[in-house]
Amino acid sequence: MSTHLPDGAKAVAIDILIHGPRSRAQLAKDLGSSAPTLTRLVKPLLAAGVLVETDAVHTPGRGRSSVPLDVVPDAWRFVGVKLTSESVYAVTTNLRAEVLDSETIPAPSLEVSAVVTAVAGIVERLRGRAGRELDAVGVTVGGLVEDGKTVADSPFLHWAQVPFRRLLAAEMAPPVFLANDVVGLTRAQQWFGHGRSSRDFALLTVGAGVGYGLVMDDRVVPTTVSPVSHLAIDPHGPLCPWGHRGCMSSYVTSPAMTAAVAQAHRRAVTYDEVLDLAGGGDAAARRVVDEAAHALGRAVSAITSLTGVERIILSGEGIRLVDVGRAALHAGRLEYPGARASGVDPVVVRPMDFLEWARGAAVVAIQGVFPQR
Amino acid sequence: MSTHLPDGAKAVAIDILIHGPRSRAQLAKDLGSSAPTLTRLVKPLLAAGVLVETDAVHTPGRGRSSVPLDVVPDAWRFVGVKLTSESVYAVTTNLRAEVLDSETIPAPSLEVSAVVTAVAGIVERLRGRAGRELDAVGVTVGGLVEDGKTVADSPFLHWAQVPFRRLLAAEMAPPVFLANDVVGLTRAQQWFGHGRSSRDFALLTVGAGVGYGLVMDDRVVPTTVSPVSHLAIDPHGPLCPWGHRGCMSSYVTSPAMTAAVAQAHRRAVTYDEVLDLAGGGDAAARRVVDEAAHALGRAVSAITSLTGVERIILSGEGIRLVDVGRAALHAGRLEYPGARASGVDPVVVRPMDFLEWARGAAVVAIQGVFPQR
DNA sequence: ACGACATGATTTCGGCATGGAACTATTGCA
DNA sequence: TGCAATAGTTCCATGCCGAAATCATGTCGT
């Protein structure tokens, strides 16, 4: 299911994919086009099997019943792969980015050719289990990705200037798309998550690191060059590995938090333990969690001040932090309120497990096949 | 000189206005169109007198000499008016936003009708001295402006929900455009200042308050709802009038700085005095200036982290701060360097006097007549 | 001096997307 | 059974664009 389609037609398919099935008349209104234009654009999409007419809807009022158009999500198969230095996470999805299958393997050596082989292998196994050809494959890595082609710098994999897309494309049949991992998550939110209704939003992820993605005017803004991990919170705060006092990563990353609690209790603890201890009333863990959540709140406040986004999505594998530290998060947000008097709370929380990263990679594949604009 | 022109044609005029005179062939390349399109678009512009052909340029190579096209800046007259609670600043400019005339009067009472009359009066006097009709008038105020029509909330003028554009339009012949004052400055930088070469940049102004403007993807992002004035710098810093400790406005506004030095020396001082004292080695003034410049550096760092802009313009009537406190500004920027390793310094300084605000208002008028896209 | 050549500007022509007007299709209601 | 209302389609005028051909104007070699 991969076809060449006129330009505006893809925009119709994308809009249905993101904002749900609708009649031609409604689509014309939403896209600001005329009814004839929609008839024309929809025709090849129906012929290609990208869209189908579903059962006509008889509105209670009068008039001819409308025929909603919908995508056929299961006519498509995408695979998303997220690389970390420890594991390779992969998922198979349909066009709605719904996860149909998944596989996780330990990372091979970090040598480029070994990683390429491992990715090709996991993709081939998922393709076999899907029982049909894949429409596209998306791969995401932590680090700086240039032009969707080259891993310019990845501190996690210790790679620099690796033409990863070309190397992957040589090993597999479907088209391959490459992106930064946070960009993938951001795109997933933009099309299939809380960003659907907003042209502007920010994504802040909490976990082993602090991730930040920004979408303005429906476009992903490249911000990875200057990450939010080292945003200054308190010049008298704890130290991060880079020697900064009180930057974001000195407060809210899981290594920072577990290390702080471990030091207090003279024993090793896991991240979940830290949150459980804090929930159970342990004073040291409570303090660490509250300071982290407070710092997160301050970051949220800074983001709204500097970007003016109307929505901020909090997520990441360590997202339970915002449940346990809810009050401190709120206090951090309100410490410097500025003049904000908006009615709705712009912050939403998106739960997450590690496969969500791979799903983000699958969305990179989907958006590769359906490029926006 | 006000004409109705096809849509793409205005884009050509705007591009010449911003990026200078060029031949049709060059414009075709820059705008991504074909040569025939350019010939067609240029024709009505020449007929309307918006553009003129200047002397043909004989390139040292071979071929027919190219004929540069340029705008006729002095075929246009715009007036920009900036309102403060103390004064009304107004300038007359041509299409290049070059100041040809200016006038400043004390603000009348802050009552709306009195202000409308005062603005109409100053515009009429400038029009008279210009000796011809005005093409448009731009007015800017501090505070929240909605839709370019209504002053929704201005703490300085103590206005709320004033349909200011309509009231002004009733009193004068030329079209009137209304905007926030920092938006006006931002637009002036975008078209005629350091923003010309960048699609994305931020503007940070220093003076009686702290102003912030953001342009992403050639569009001015509305950020005034949540100003940067109260961006958190140090939770142990000085107090601002809103009760925040260590926010931007507690460090870098001229009232904050003069008050701090006045307290140290037990006597009233002006803003310029503070800077002179610091330059002359006065310890207290030096400290206040350095802390302010350091906070400004931290804000610059936060802006690059969170917006990813490639350029930040520092300006405002108190901009001398960055000269006197240059070292501290630099230290503040580098305190939390993140992963930035870009070659060029994104920060540029734009000198400014108070008429610059009125010039920003004139640019609002110019962009009103030549709307972008 | 004159023609070959190179390049910019212009004109012609056909393709293509768009949207308005008119028309058909389907439904509920009088 | 007509009428009103809404959905979808067909037809056509319009406008914008770019490829190719043409014209204009310069340099350079012989």
C-alpha cells in the first residue's frame, strides 16, 4: 500500500488520519476548500484504497445523508525502531500508530555495522510476523540527526557523522526514515496524541535524561542542538555531571534522583523505589522528588514565558514523578506567575512506557510516507 | 500611493524592500519562482510606481546586462506613534522606515478620548509638515492588544477592552494599525534590522521593563500574554514589585537597578548614573550592573535552549547595560552552556533611543499596507 | 567590423488547481 | 406528491505557473 498521489490529496488523508473521519462537506469546511475540490481530491484516494466511504449518516435534521470518509488503517504496516546503548526497541503499527506487535533485544556492540545488522534483523522478524510487506520503517536515536540522513553526533552511541540512513536503506526493502528520538515522540504527540488539537505545543520528557520538543505553527522546531537538560533552575542547587549547579538534569533525571536518595540512605535504590519511598513518607525521598517536581514546574513556567505555547505535554518513562510530586510541580509553576490569566491549564500528562519511544519512531515512518505540506 | 495589487506581486515588493534591489532573474532565484512569473508580477508594480528600474548593471562576465529593480521609498509616508503614560512619541518615515521627522509631546490625561485627540493632533501636524497624504499610521502601546483592534489590557495606561483602533480611525483619514509596542519593535527588526537575514530570532529589550519578542519561521509569535519579565533567575535574589525573588525584572529593569544603588549610597541616582558609577569603579553600582547583566545572560541562554533561535537581538533604551556589564553578560550566558557548539555568536546588540519605539510603530503601519503572505 | 556565444528579459502556450454555478441525489416533512 | 434542505457531482471560467521559444543586449574571438 504505497502509492503516488497528488499533493493536496495527501493533505486530505492526513487530516482524516489526525482529526477523524468526516464527510466531504465537513472536510471542505475544515480545510477551507470548496466542495468540488474535495470531490476531486477524494477520488484518487478512494481508487487507491487509502480512503473508504463508511455507512451514510442520516442526520436528525433534513437533507441528504452524508457519507463519512475514513482511512483504512490496517491497509498499512509500519515498523518503528528506537536505539539506546542498552537495547533495541521495535514495534509494528498500522496507519493509526496503534501497536500490533513488538520486540526488544539487547543492543549488540555499538559498532555501526553491528547495529545496522541488528536493526535489519529485528525489522525482518517483525515483517515476517506481520505477514506482508512494510510500507516504511522509522528509526530514532538520541543525539543530533542531520537532514534525516546522518547521525551527526550521538553521545550515547559514541557515533559521529554516521550516514545511518544510507547504511540502513542498503539492508532493507522498505523506505527508511531517520530522526532524533525526542523528535519522534513529538511527532507522535502532534498527530496521534495531545498535540492533535493544537498548532503549538511543547513536549517535556522525564527519565534517564530530560527531553524537549517544540511544535510551532504545526512545524517541529529543531531544538536539539541546545537541549533543555541544562536549563538553569537554581545556582545553589546540586551538581550535574557537566559541573553545573542546579540545572534541570541535576534535579529531574532518574540517575540524579536515585543517587541523591542513595547518598541519604547509604544504599542503592531504584527510580521506582525513590517514588515509592516518597509516597510512603520517607523524608529524604520526599525532598528529592519535590525538588525535582518543583524544577519541572519552573521549566514549564519558563517554556510558557519564552515560547507562548498553549499546551505542554509531560511524558517520558519517569513520568510517575508528576503524580508523586504533583503539589511541588504546581508550586514550581506558580512561583513566578507572570501575567498569565488563561482559563485552561495548558499542562497535560501523557503516560508512557519504553515502547512509546519505538512508537515515536513508527510515526516518523508514517510521516515519511505522508509528508506534511 | 496606495494601490490594490495582486497577491504575489506584493511579495516581490516586500522582498526587495527587505533584502535590497535586485534584477528579475535574481529575484526569481531568491523567491523560487520562474523568470516569466517575475516579469508578470513586476509589470503592475512598475505601472503603479511601486518599483522602478534603476541603471542597468554590466556584469564583468558576458551576457545581457541585468536591470535591478528597486522600491521608491520616498513615494510613501508613514507615521508611527508610541504611547506611554508620560509621553507620546511620533515619527514620520518613508517606506524604508527611515525617520524623516519626529515629534514628542507630554501625554495628556490617560482618559481614552483625550489620548485619541492627542494622537490625531500629532499625526495631523506631522502630515502637515510632510506636505502630503499619509499612506498609513501605526500606533503601539504597552499591554495586550487583541486582533490589532482592541487594547484588551494595558497596566500602564490603565485601560481595559478599549476599541482603540476604531476610535482612532474615526479621527483620521489614513488607515490605522494597532499593535503591542514590543511587537512593533520586533517587526522593525524583522524587516529593517538584524532579523532581516534570519527566519527565526528573538528580541530582548532592556529599560523601564523587560520586553520580549519572538519570530519563528518569519512569523511573529504572540508571547505577550506571559511576559519574560518574571522569568526566574535565582530564587534567592532581590524582590520585584510582584513579590517574586530573583525574577528578571528584579534585576535588569532601570527602576530595580537605580533603587538598589540608591539604597546602597543613601541617595537618589539615575539609570545613567548607575552605569557611569559602575564604569568608574563604584563597588555597589558595579555589583548591581554585573548582576543585571548576568541575569540577562541567563535569559539569553534560556531563550536559545527553549526556542532554538539562531539569533538574539538585545536592545531597549537601557541597552548600555550590555556595554558596561559585558563580561558578566558573557559569564551568565556560559554558566549553563548545554551542548551548544555553534560557530557564530547568535547575540547582536542594537542601539536604541526612545524614538526607536515610534519607528517600530511606523513599521506596524508599513506591514499593514504590505501584509506578509 | 562582424558573427558566435552567453545571458537576461519577454512572450506564447499549455497544464493544472480552484471555485462558482448549475445540476443530480437523497432525505424529511407538509 | 411536491417542497425544502443538505450532500455530492459535473461543467466551465479563471488565474497562476512554468517550459520553451523568442527577443534584446552585452562580450569575445577572428
